[in-house]
Amino acid sequence: MAALIPFNDGGRRQAETNGMNPPDPDRPASIDCTHVGPVAVITFSHPPVNALSVGAGVIDALADSIGAAIADPAVGALVVMAAGDLFSAGADIADFGASANKLDRMRALTSDLIEAAHKPIVMALHGMALGGGLEFALSGHYRICAPGTKLGLPEVTLGLLPGAGGTQRLPRLIGVEAALQMMLSGTPLDASKALALGLIDRVATGDFRAEAAAWAKELVAAGPKRACDRLPAGDPAPAIDQARRGLDARSLSQAPAFIIDCVEAACTRPFAEGLALEKRLFESLIDSEASLGLRHVFFGRREVARIPGPKTSAAGVIHSVAVIGGGLMGTGIAIALLNSELKVTLIEPRAEALDKAVATIRKTIQRDVDKGRLSAAAAAHRIDSLFPSATLEACAAADLIIEAVYESMDVKRQVFVELDRIASPAAILASNTSTLDLDVIAACTRRPERVVGLHFFSPANIMKLLEIVRGRRTDPGVLAASMAFSKAIGKVGVVSGACDGFIGNRMFEEYLRQAYFLLEEGALPAQIDGALENWGMAMGPLKVMDLAGQDIGWSIRKRRAIEQPGRPYSTIPDQLCEMGRFGQKTGAGFYLYPDGRTAREDPQISALILAHSAKLGITRRAVADAQIVDRCVLALVNEGARIVEEGIAYRAVDVDMVSVFGYGFPAARGGPMFYAARMGFANVVRRIEEFAAGRNGWAWVPAALLRSNP
Ligand code: 3HC
């Protein structure tokens, strides 16, 4: 039986225990030192991203090599650069699991050896310099970049702060406001912007490696120039106050607040004290729940790409895609693909619908131009890559065909029979169904092994999740190619077995069931949504249904009433639908939407809920927010565990990534299974058993997998 282990090792343990393609074996770190006249050029390498790993020996090797060059009387200046595609992605995140103290070796390298050196040290950057990689570069005395290099401190996205001197050196180099902006957003800067801000000294015009060595030779006479010797320019108070006011009170991570504290210290305390505060706060964050959860998501989103069968990289590459259906989904999918520089044939037989889809696509791309996110030339290229067509024959040459027509088996069947006739034998035939049986769809073709589900989430050009649905006969090569395709279009692809609702909607159904029961027992919509939003969900469940359209849930519940008579739902949402309250699109659902978007509580709905409870003979009680969270979140956990148990999901982390990237589950809580592991599986089972003893306890049979994990 699968284990529900949390992990923080880049997926190695999970891959080993589940028979997946493991990550590439560790490629050893290496270091090389050559001499160009009086300049020692040190090049380090630690594939794939030059993580500055203590565990893999990178930090020690750098310290030895740099220390030797500083001590060498023949050396007048040093250049430090990296092999491969980028300078460095930062400290090794896998190091943190073992001990935060490991970073002390990196701090000693940057502060005591590099910054303190009496010979000038030039850092030569290319590709990317992120996190600890950039901090390492900031400790050097001069910086030169290859054009286009990205420089960033993304630690905040991992629930951390820059912990190798970044919070102290960055404001000294670029000022408080820009430093806060960079560290609080985590967004990297381009080399040209970095130059304008003073983060780097030069952008190379030719071969950056040769230019760095030549420049270092000139700098022998100039000597070192240390960031720690300056003070941040200007009055820091306004920028610090503004940053504090901008903190999100609901944030589960303390990292943003701590970053501001460190920057304040950089302006008000001696350098060494600032570094000491940074170290103390970094170490308190490293064990925080939020950082553990965010690091789980960092590795998890990469881990889910590891699936059995051929290696993803060996799968066929998809160049041309046809999308069938010009409705909301088809249009969103086409935009997502165009944004990824793919050629897209959009097929819609109804002329009016096709015109509308093309107009929406143009408008969405133009919006990116208006907002300065896209150049006019790039937008024109995207629009030229769209080939609208009214006939199915237009998909004959596509490598991948995505059907996104109306969610009805009859309609889909007709499409797949035709596709089987028209599509090239090598094409992958994908259905965007969110509920229908993929095996039935595949059986309409003579090539069920080429049929896969690609379940996009609306709006498809925004939402990160792509459920890749494996039918009984889907070829593993088709799955691997679909996974590679999901990465190519910037989505987090997660493979799901074929079942009603796949991973995400199946879990969401149990979550909703509890939310509706809680309405009957004593809570009102705003309390349920508020409790879950305060806990970190992007949007409460009742607001989600108002957004998605109450009619969608209604049709599913009608089907369930026949298929699963023993698993009843509250009829409250049905009553809403009977009143024509389908949510935002009708201006009313659980809430009123006077402006079409903003939810306002409606006394009529409160009265309806109270009357409904009375009719059921329920004495309404005060429901604590904590109980709302427990009931709804543990419903996700229990169904998620069952999904792993049944093999619908390969691993627990797949369930987590579906929840985080498709359903607004807070990344800082890692996902339902990670959350359950942190809570302790025995505690989860105990809680579920308590619910099982209460009203509608039939819904609470603990998954065997929860019991079998310690
Ligand atoms: N530590 C450990 N492993 C890392 C890593 C890091 N900092 N960055 C990437 N990796 C691993 C990935 O897990 C992946 O491993 P896998 O092959 O076993 O799955 C492999 O390197 C390749 O990474 P990607 O698949 O992400 O490669 P891409 O080319 O898509 O992206 C990247 C490259 C943009 C550099 C991306 O990897 C990235 O954003 N990395 C993390 C950057 C970051 O957050 N740095 C801060 C680290 S914390 C820190 O530095 C603390 C410091 O303040 C002390």
C-alpha cells in the first residue's frame, strides 16, 4: 500500500518507493581554476542549476579554491563564474531539511572570505542568479553580467528570506525601496534594469567570460569595493512604512514581515548586527509550517511530472495543436497555447461562435499589450499563429487535437468518430471532459491507445493545473508526451486515473457536501466562506460555486441522486437553482452580485437556510470557524487518501498539487495530504471518527490509507 509520506528531498524517496522514473542521478559538483595573467578564473559547476549546495560539497570546494587564489601571491584579482546555462539557482533547497546551520558555511564563504578579501573579486553572471546565488554574487566586489541575465531573490516564494546577507547588502547597493520591492515580490530583474539600479556594474557586450577576466586585470590596482562599507541611501522610513502597510494580514507566512525587519536593521544597525538578525529570522522561518508547505510545493510540482513509462524527454514533441470547440473552454485553451508560441487551429462550425472566439482571443492578447506585458510584434505573431476553421478536416495535420465541445457523451462520441477518420495516425486525441468516462470516448475510435484526457481549468489561459487523464488503454508514451506538453505550455500536469470527477472534482464534491451540511446545522454562507478564506483558501466554497455557476452543481447532484442514492446532499443549493439563482452570471446565488462580481450577503438566503433547518427538525447551533475548517478540509483529506489508495493518483503529492494549482488550496499548507501528515494521520483519523459519530456520519468512513500510515 502506498505511503502518505511528506517529503522534502526533491522527490527521490517518493520516486524510489513508487517505481516512477527517478530524477536524474546527482551529477557531482566540480570546480576549475585557470589563470589569465594575474587573474585567477574560478568556474564552478553543479548541474543542473548550480545550486550552492553544502551537502554536495559546492560551498567547501568554492571556499578552498577562492581561499587558495586569495593566498596565491601571483594572483592580483579573481573572477568567479559558473559553467552551464545559468550562474546559480541559489542555495540547495534540499539542504534545509537537514539543518539550517548548514548555511553558516555559506555565510562564512560570502562574508569572511569573499567580501573580506584584500584582492578584488569579480562575479561574472549569466542566465540566472537567484536566491543564494545572487547573494553569493553580492558578496563579490564587482559584478558583470551577460546580456539578458535575470537576477532575483525569490526566497519569499518559499516562505523564507534571503539568508546569506542579501537583506543587508541589497539595500546598500540599490536603495531601500527597490530592495524591498525585489525581495517582497520575489520577481527577478533583467540585467539592464539591474545595471540602472546599481545591482551590477557592467553588462558585457561580447563574451562575458573574456570581458570579466579583462576587467578584473584592470581592477587589480583599484582593489576591492565592498557593499558592507556603505549605508543605504536616503531616508528609509517612508519605504519601510509603506511596505509594512502593504503586508497581507491573511498571509500564512511571516517571511514578508521579517524581510522588512531585516531591511530596517540594514538602515539602523551596524552591518554585523543586521546579518545576525537576518540569520536568526531565517532560521525561525526554515522550520515554519508555511515554509515547509511551500518547499513541499516547490518539489511537488516537479515531482508530479515523474510518471511510469518512457522518460518525458523521450516523448514526441508537439508542434501543432487543433482545438475543437469555440466556447469558453476552447477559447481559453487556444489562448494558453498561443501564449506558449504554438500554432493553433481553432475549429468551430457555427460561424457566429467562431467569430466571437477569435474576437475574444484577439482582445485578450491585446490586453497584454496594453498592460505592457507583451510587445506589439509578439502579439501580432500570436494572432498570426491562430488558424480559425469551420471544418473538422482542418485538424488533419495536427500533432495534438483537443476536443472542448459541450459536455455530453453523444456530442463527444460524434466528434471522436470523425476524428478517428480525419486525424493523422500519430496524432494524440485529447478530450477536455471534466466528468465523462474517457474509456467510452476512446472506444469510439480504432486507436484508444492514442486517446487521453486533458482537463483544463477555467479560465484555461490562467489556471495552472492540467489533469492528464489516463484511460484504461492510453499508451504510456501518450501520457509522457502529454506531460511534456503541459510543461511546454507552463502548466502543472498531474496524471489522474479515469473516474468520475478525476482527482480534483471528486475531492471537491466531498468538500462541498460538508459545506452544505454545515449550512443546515447552523452556519451561514459568509461564515463558511470566511472561515475557509481566513484559513488560506483562495475563495470559499459557496463563492466558488456562485462563480462556476450553480447550475453545474445542480446537474451533477441530479445525476448523483440516481447513481448514489445512499450519499445524499443537502438540497439547499437545489432550492437556489429552482429560484433561478445560478450565481454571478444571474446576479444572485448564495450571495447577491449587484456589480456582477462582488458578493453581498442576502437576508433572503439566510431566511431560506433557517427555514430549511426548521423543516428538517434541526435545532441550529453555533458552529465554530475551526469546525468548519476541520469538516471541509478533512473531507478533502479523506477523499484524497482514498484516491491514492485506489491508484487514481500515483502518489499523495499528486493530490496536493491538484488542490494547490487547481482549487485554490493554500500553497503555504502544502496540500491536503501534506497538511494531514503535519497534523498526524492518527489525529486525522480520530477527528474523522468523531464526525462519523455525528449527523450525516455515513459520509465519514476513514480511508484505509489514513489508518495504515503512522
Ligand atoms: N535547490 C535545490 N534544487 C533545485 C534548486 C535549488 N535552489 N533549484 C532547482 N532545483 C532542482 C529542481 O528541483 C529540479 O530537480 P529535478 O530535476 O530533480 O526535478 C532541477 O533543479 C531543475 O529545476 P527546474 O525543473 O525548476 O528547471 P527549470 O529550468 O524549469 O527552472 C529555475 C530553473 C528557474 C532556476 C528554477 O529551478 C527555480 O526557480 N529554482 C529555485 C530558485 C529559488 O527559489 N532559489 C532560492 C533558493 S533558497 C535560497 O537560496 C536561500 C538563500 O537565501 C540562503
